[in-house]
Amino acid sequence: MAAFDININDRHRLDWQILQNGWTSLYYQISILDNDLNWFRSEKYEIIDFDCQLWTEEERMHKDFKKKLDFPDYYGENFNALNDCLSEYEIKGSGTVIVFHNFHNVDKSIAHTLLDIFALSSRQHILFGEKLLTFVQVDNPNYQIEPVGATPVLWNGAEWLNSNRGL
């Protein structure tokens, strides 16, 4: 089953617009993130929020993943286990949106590894017509991260221009 129809109308959908550029989208303004999340809710996507401000250690991050993503008891609480469990994760409804709030608090090397794992999983799920997107909210309009999943992490459509982020 394809994730989208060949119908030209699908190209106006927010999920199509984001996925055409990759699996992950950056957000600076909370109002824009909230607006996009409202669209995804109205389209019957499952939204799973994580507050990265609480991730003062990697162990806390993995405990949040295990709890909120309902990982099995054998989840090893490391990046290899995260990769394995995400590849088997059940996408509910129209799709799943993972939201990382306050992502600027995550160490860049951990941040990149984390987003790379989610991008890989998103790419695998889309092969089966399942949509998994990752939204990254940061407090820095200049925030950048190296490409993940062999694709760059781009600003959302409403904040694409620097001027729309107050720069």
C-alpha cells in the first residue's frame, strides 16, 4: 500500500509536503508547531511528545522511549535497541508524529544519532505505506544539525525563510 495516492491533491497535504524533503522537520516558533500538530491530529495521526529538557542523562531519554513508545520489557535502553524497536514499532491511525520539545538541550552527537535512527526507521516504515515523522522544536532560530538518514534536517515550510524566524 502506498503512503500517498498519485492524485495531485495529496501534494497539498502537510504530511506530503514534509515527507518530500525528508523525515524530520525543525520548528522554532511554538505557534507554528502547534498549528501543524493540529493538522496532524485532525488527520488522525498519533502524536507522541517528548520533553528533552528532562533528558539530563541518556538513561532518562531511553526510559522515556520505553514508556511512551510502549517498548517491550527487553528493550536494552541503548541506541541499537532503539533502532531495533523502532523498526518493529506499530504505526497507528494515519501515521505517527514524534515531537521532541526543547531539543536544543540534547548534546549534538546524541541528537544526531537519535535523529538518524528515527530517519532510518521512518524510511523503513514508508516502504510499507506507514508514515512516521519527527518534529524537532528548538529555541534557537539558527539551530542546525548535520543531515540525518542521508537527508538534511530542514526548517518547516512556515519558517523556511530566516525572516520568518526573526532573523
